[in-house]
Amino acid sequence: RIRKIHYKMSASMKSKHDLVYKVEMASQQHILESLQQLTLKMKQTENRWSSDDELEDVILTLSKTSTCMQHSQPSPYELKLCLESLRCLRNACAGCRKNQDLLISRKVPELLCKLISAATHDAAQAESPEEDVLTLLRCSIQLAVNMVTDNNQGQQCIWDILYPGSVIGVLTCDDTKAQHYGCMLVLACLKSPQILATFETSNERIRLSEAVLTICTKETELDFSLQLVTFLLQQTYFIPDSLVNLSSDARMTLLDIISAHLSEEDEDSDSRSIIDEKALKSLAEIFEKDCHHVIKFAAGGEEKENSDFKVPIVITKLLTALCIASSSPSKPALSILQGRKSTLISSLELLLMVHALGKEGNNLFTVTQKNLTAERASDNPVHGFRRDLVRLIGNLSYRCKTSQDLVRDLKGIQVILEQCNIDDQNPFINQWAVLAIRNICENNQENQDVIAALRQQGVAS
């Protein structure tokens, strides 16, 4: 009888517990639905300017749920509540300075820093991060972007709190969308002159540049990463800083972007170059300083396991950028490079060494006529290097008597004439050699006389 009564009491308590659980679930669902309705309401511009009390409640909700995210495993309800709070505040800040300032005064940037750190940590630890964690990361960054748009105070506040740790954490995470929003955030903040000035002296600027260029390498469709690199290219310190301190992979990507910009500028004669005189001189100076690494590499063999395998590729891409920069007579870049005798001297000396090394046979500069496929030819890290040396010398000689005479004095005419052949590793080198000779001889009688004095000696090997 006692056991029967105890059983009846236990059943009654269980029923009461189920009722409480159902009430709690209904209450949670009601809260979440109310928040979702507010999120939709904040999509309308006119609703954002009269919602202070409601947003205060949302900020409080975000504060409580973000604490759960950091210190314990959040329940599905807490995670949904945190996500919806972020979405609601993100909508409320879009183009509304009043709400941006409200969130800043309520320490929301600090909450975002903690959420981003927790989300990037969780995503890095898991082989396949949960979609909710990635969504939380994306929404946090989107909210930060909306808080800094056209708001100098917001830019400075967000930057001071999120840079460098959270910003670089986002840019290096394994989520394309989060990286995209991260580039948007950095670009928006760096447009502040005060932030840009401090960034120039920041010890972490190289890590950020490396991360953004890695994104450009992997995700060519992410427009904001390219926009960010384009913006950085306009800063006088960026090119010399990057080409000295970045990894070889990042430098290759950067030089590809520079060449693409220079090519587009050639097509539009009225466009202003983003590569200014100081940056252009830096490109030439670095080429002059490092170009002889190509000879050392070629003379030492072509094993891809060599740790320096990417260095000649970087130098080859650097040479290509100089060729493109000097290819338009209507652009100031040509006269700037023609004013640097050292660039022409380095190019001529290098061509003489490359030519001599190629004659020794069985190395990267040996002339080949094996009808190589484009894929096999491009396996050569110095593919097109000899051709581009001829191309650069020809460009720098264009209607420049000083350069023309220098080519003659350094015995460059003869060696350029010897490039008039077919070489699968240097496509169209014959045509570039003919054009270079034309530029070297134009209105220069002394150079014309050198060629006129040459005598045919037979067919070369």
C-alpha cells in the first residue's frame, strides 16, 4: 500500500514537471518569435529611429546569451536567441547613426570580440564546424560592418577592440563568407585616416596583408579581398613592405594583381595609375637587387624540392610587371623607368649571363624546340624570363637616346640579335627581339652602323 501511494505521488510530480517544461518551451518559443518579428521590423528604415527600448532588451539578451557561448555549451535555444539578437541588431544599425551610437555606448563591440573569438576557436577545433557556429561568426562580423559604416567613432571603437586578434582570426578562418565580411570590415575601417596612420606602423600589418593575399589566391571571386588589396596598393609603404616581408606565395599573388592593374591602365589612357612613382621605383629596385638569384637557381639545377624554388617565380613575375608598366609611351611609368640607368644595366647584364648559361646546355635557359605543351612549359619557374628581359630592354630604349647608347656600350645589340630564334620556354621571343632592335636603332645612327657592320658567317648551331 505504501509503495502504491509512493508511485501515485511520483506520477503526479512527473506530470507537474512535464507541464512546467511545456510552459517553458512555449515561453521560449514566444520570446524567439517576438525577437524574429522585431528583426523583420528593423528591415524597414523608418522603424529604426524609434526603437530604443526594444533594442535595449535585445542588447541585454545578447549580453546574457554571449556569456553562455563563452563559458559553457549553450543550449539550442540559447544559440538561436544569440543568433537572432545579432540579426536584429545588424538590421537596426544599417544606415542608422543613432542605433550605431547606442550599441557602442552599451559595449556591444566588446561582446562581438568575445563571440568572434569563441566562434573562430570552435571552428578551428572542429574538422567540420557546425553551421550554427559559422552563422554566428558571420552575423557578428556583419553587425560590426554595419556599426562602422559612415561612423568614425564606430570605426575607431571597433578597430581598437577587434584588431589585430579577432580581425586576423576571421581572415584566416576556414569560412569563405566570414573572410569576405572580414575584408569588408577592414576596408571600411582603414578608410579612416586616423586608423590608416596607426595601421602603417602596426607590427601586425604584414600578417593581415598575408592573410588577405591568401584569400585572393584561393577565392578569386571575393570582390572585397581584391578591393582591399587595391586600396593597400595605393599606400606608399605597401609595395616595398610586402615584397620584402611576405611569403613567396603572397608575393606571387600580389605581383599578379599589380600586373593586372597595370594591364587595365594601359587599355585606358586616361586612367590614373594606382602604382605611384615611389612604388614603381621600389619594384625596379627590388628587381635589381634580387634578379641574380635566378642565375644561381638555374645554375644549381631545377629540383622542385629546392626550398628556393619559388624565388625565381617571384622575380619572373616582378620582371613581367616592369614590362607591362613600361609598355605604354603615354604613361609616366616609362619615363620614370628610363630615368633609372641601373634598371637597364641590370637587365642587360642579366641577359648576357642568361644567354651564356643557356649555351652551356641542359639547364633552365637552354633553348628548346620540342613543341612543349603550355602546361609543361610553365613548369619551368623561369618560363618567359629571357623573353621579358628582351622586352624590357626594348621598352626602355623607346625614343630614349641615353638608353639606346647604353645598350650599344654594353654590347647589348649583338646579344639581342642572337635572341631571334624559336624557344618553347620563351614564346614570341623572336618578335620581341625584332621590336627591341627597332627601338634601339630608331633615330640612332651609331646603333644602325653597328648592325650595318655585321657580316653573315653561316648558320648557327
